[in-house]
Amino acid sequence: MVLVYEERVNNDFKGTIIDIETIGDFCRGYHDSREYGEMTPVIFGYIKKDKLEIICAKQSGSVKNLKKAIDDVVPTLNPPFYAFNSVFEKGVLHHFCGLDMIFGGELNTIRYESKRSAVRSLGIENYDDPFFDDGNKCRLAWLKECESLREGGVFSQRNSMKHNRSCLLKERDILLKRGYRTPDKLELA
């Protein structure tokens, strides 16, 4: 089962910004898409001209449902595609879904710029991000919620989804305030 959050927005840009949250580890030692081969998306979010949508796997057993949802929604999205670190999104989605997405815009100024730094330097608000641009805290929260559910707890991926929502809004602001650059290359393997 997946949870879906949808919000109507009014944006002044063409295309779609994509942001994913993952579990798993990087495969160090590779300099191609295999570096992302062990990463599994648990949240897929996007924002376009009139809509922000977040699709969240309810638990680890729901990841296959998230894959189907991603496979269904990506063909409906309008390019150009943007991401704060398009190499990450491209590599993860290639290995997880078999997608070869072509990103038209990179929102970071250099490959390893932190989103937190970009947000601060541009004076962008936090948008209620409970993790203040720390994706690792989001990953840990998602895993903790899954563990709680297995132990009979109440399911709530509220904070993980709030984080993804804030990432999308911050990335939109970055795009509108400073534009984008040509994405870094990623060899698909």
C-alpha cells in the first residue's frame, strides 16, 4: 500500500521537479549508476505547474507498490525534469524502475553542494521541514515508523512526507531564484 499526498499549487515554471527519499547504502567504488544499485526509493515526490504530489511506501513490503506507482506516473510528467542532484535521482530510478530519465536541469551549482547551503544563501524558508534539509534523518524516521508498525504501532509517515514536500518547495524556489545548470553526466550500467 502507498500513501498519496496531493496539493494544488500555482507555479511559474515549465517542466517537473523530482525529489526522492531512499533507504539503503551507496555502493562505493563505482563511478557510474551502479553506485546507486542498493538504494531503494520509499518516497517519490514531484512538483509541476499546478500540482505537488508525494507517493510514499507505507512499509518495506509496500515498496513494490511504490515502484508500480512510479512506473505509472512518470510517463504523465512533463519535461524538462529537474532535480537538486539529478545524478542521484537518475541512478536510483534507473536501478529501481529501469527508467532512463533525461534531466534537463540541475538545481545545485556544483555536484556536492548541500541543499541546506543553497537554501540559506538564497533566503528560502524551511517550509515546515522537520529535519531541516537532513535526508538521513528522513530515512531514519521512515525506518522507525516501519518498525513501529511491525510492533503494532500506529502508522504515520507524516514527518517523512513533510520533509519531501519541503524539499520540493525549496527546489522550486531554487529554480525560480537562480535557475539551473546542465546536469552532470551519469553512465548507466
